[in-house]
Amino acid sequence: MSRKTRSSAKKKGKQNKNNDVGSSYDMFDGESYYGNNANDFLLDIYREEDEVTTITMPFLDFENQEGFDFGADAVIKIPPYCYLHVVDRNTNITRTETGPQTFTCLDNEKVIFGPAQFLVIPPRHYCLIENPVIRNKEGEIVKDEYNQPKLNHGDFEVRTDNTPFPLYYGEKLYGSMKKLKIVEHNTALRVRAVRDFLQRIDHSNEKHEDHIDNNNNNNNNDNDNSNNVKEDIIEIYRKAGEEWLFKGPRTYIPRVEEKVVEQMFEIVVKEGQAIKLRARKDFYDERFQVNRLTGDEWLMSDPCSYLPSVDEILIEVQNTIILSEKEALHLRATNNFTDAYGIEREAGEEWLVTLNLTKSHLVDIYEEIVNEHVPIVSLTNREYCIIENPYNDEKKKFEIGDKKLIKGPCNFFPLPPYETVHQKNNVFILRAFESLRIIAKETFEDKIGDGRIPDFKPVIRKAGQQWYFYGPNEYIPQLEVEVSHGPHALIQVESMNLYIFKLSEASVIFLILLIFAYVLFKILLYIIF
């Protein structure tokens, strides 16, 4: 403030003093309420015994409840949209003074807070007020017998009004200004009530079904939970713990009686896809026209954009499994049910889904994938394999501990859970001078023989018995034998197709005599001629 202004104010104060006008004086003519800093404003204080002084004071912090001792008979200029708290020292009652006005502080009064600016909530923002004042149905502040505003101690209030307002004694700004949440299209907020309250909804601008979810048709249909429709205002009595969806596109205005649990998004279910859902609690499913129990699971495979209700939990999005000729899908039942192909399955049962059954498969809720890629077993005409624990089609059960010999050519999938391919080998191909040594592991009926007799009659082989299988031939070992390579032929006369594998003592003597006679014959021919 300039010296000229202060001098004129000083003179004006003295003049009023001499004229005995009193201890309160007028404000400066034409003076601004604000100082050089936008966050400061000027306070003009007059005292009867002192000269006029001007104090430049910053706006006080809302949470800092320390007052400024202006002294008795102080005259305070309260600018527009500003307020202060004054306590009467005699009655200990605190009141709120708002501007614009010139406030005179009496001897028994003290300014304990302010002056401070009104709270201004920016557009599309909100704030949280702690210990808010109580208002009646008309919006007027309720006061007690001492003419003080009543407060909801320990409670909070959400305010979104753009009109500036003061904080009454005891009220506090909790936190800072926050932006209102915009709920976009195809999204929703899952809201839960933290206390019982009556929710009023303006039905003239918004759809009623966006506010009321399926839970109002289930356990919440008690006598004390009634929905009253009066013209365009809908009243819904919410119970603590009740949940509902706030669907977009709209702006969500918070309430202290509720909290946002999560934000939910619509799921696009494409062709060949399904979403797996679980019931959060008992409710009636309007889409499938069926009652759901808590924990129930089901699939929703209709191509659409789907937003789960408040009573549904999204578990996963499933894709259809495409089957091929070389691979099969191994599944296990988690419960007794009838699958998509009309086959009854028992809990724990395992089976294969192949291309012969369907081209694509969508896993049911009672099915779990054991192996998504079960390879096919292919055998050529020169291969064979042994399967352990084979499935008996006649008895409709697995023969645990048995084995089965399968000869090629063929293609097959081992049936779960017990069938396993133990061995896959090539057929033994024997030339004329080769042989196989065969030992019986158990007593059985041999229908093959040694490979030399075309029309071989079956014989009984005893455990531990040994024999040979001779070429030229091919041999597929039976399950009851053990095979190893045998000796080659001792004497091979290919022109005569003569192959001798073993000789007895008489045969050896006869062979020696035959060789001696042949040598003697050659000598005689040489002597004669």
C-alpha cells in the first residue's frame, strides 16, 4: 500500500476519532481487497487507540485451524467468497462469518480461523468433507439449541456442487479434489453397499435397468427391501453387502454409502469361442432361463459382446480346439455328466476326441485337458508293436497287466488311461543262411514253428524250451517268447540251395568218409589217365 494511501487513512482515522464516531471505521475507498500476490489479501485493522495499520495475510490452510489474533475492536474486511470462524469467549460458541462484509471483532470474540477462501470444486470434480453439517430435506443446515450447525461426527460427505461454499466449524476437507470417473461404453463398475441406505435414482434421464441388477430378484426380495417408483424418481433400499452394476456410458458420482469394487469390461465372444462363468451366489439366469447355485459353472458360447452380471465371475475365455488326423485330444471328466456327443461320462473317466468324432471340440466345464496333442501310432507292413494294458472291446474294460501284439500296416491311438505302446520294432528279415534263437518265457501254443514246414501244425512249447527259426523268412516275435540272433549256416551251397546249420557225430563221420572217398577218387583218376 502506498504512503499516500496510508496517510489518508491515518488522517481519516484521526478525523473520525475527533468526531467520536466510534471505534469502527469504514474501509478504504477504492482499495483492492487483494495484495500483489494472488494468494494474499489485505486486512485493514483499526483500533481506537492506535493508528490505522494494514496487514497482508496469506490464505490459511484448510487443515490448519490456527487463528490469527486480531485483537479487540478489530474491523476485518471479508472479501466475497471468503469466510472466517469466530468464537464467543463468553458462551464458547463458534459461528461462521462469510463475505462480502466488514466484520467487527468484539472484546469477547476471537477469530480462530480465516479469513479463507470458499472451497470451489472445478467442473467434473468432487471432494470429500469430513464431519459434514446435517441438512434437512429442503437442504437447509440443521442447528442445535446454541444456534451451531449440527455435524455428522466421524462421517463423510461427497460434494460435487460447483457453487463455492465455506467450511463450517468442525468440517474438514479430506484429501484433495478428485476427478469424477467416466464409465465408458461397454464397461461397468461393480459397486457394493457398505451400509444400508435409500438410493434415489432419476429415471427421467437414465434407464432404470442400468441401476438395478439381477440381485434384486433373488435374495434381496425381502419385505423390507422394496423398490418404490414415484413418477421419475426411483427409490431402492440397498443393504450392506449388496452389489450392483453401474453401466456406462455415464459419469459415476461417488457416495460414502458405497464403494467401487472393480471395473468390468464387455467381452467379445467370437465364433468358435466361449467364456467360462461361475456363479458368485444363488441367482436366476435370465439368458438361459435357469436357476444358478453358488459355485455353479457354465459356458456361454453365443457370438456376442457380453458383460457379466454382478452375480457372475469370469473364469476364462476358451477357444475351440481344432483336431487333425495325426493328433487327438485327451480329456478327463471332473464330474458325472453327458458330453456334447451324447455319451455319459463318469468322474475320473478319460477318453480321446479324434477327427472321426468331430472336427473341432470346445472343452466342457466338466472336462479338463490332460494332453492336447496325443500323437497317432503308425505302423508299416514291416513294423509291429506291443501294447500294455489293452482295452477289450468285448468286455468293455482294460485288461490290466496283459499285452497285445499289433502288426502293421495300421494307424491307431492308444486309449487312455492305461494303454501304452511298450515297444515298436521292425519285423525280423532272415536270409537263407541266418537264423533266430527263440526261448519260450512261458508255456504257450506255437503256431509258427521253425519256418521250414509250410503247413505247420501248432505245438505246445514249454517254458524254457529253445528252438531256432530259419530263413529265408520274416518273423514277428510272439508275446511269450524271447528272441536273439542264432548261428549262421555251417555249410552253404547256394547252387543246390543247401544250408547246413548243425551236424551230429554220425553226420561228421559220414562227411569225413565222403570227403576221403572224393579225394581218393580224384587220385585214381589222375593215376589212370
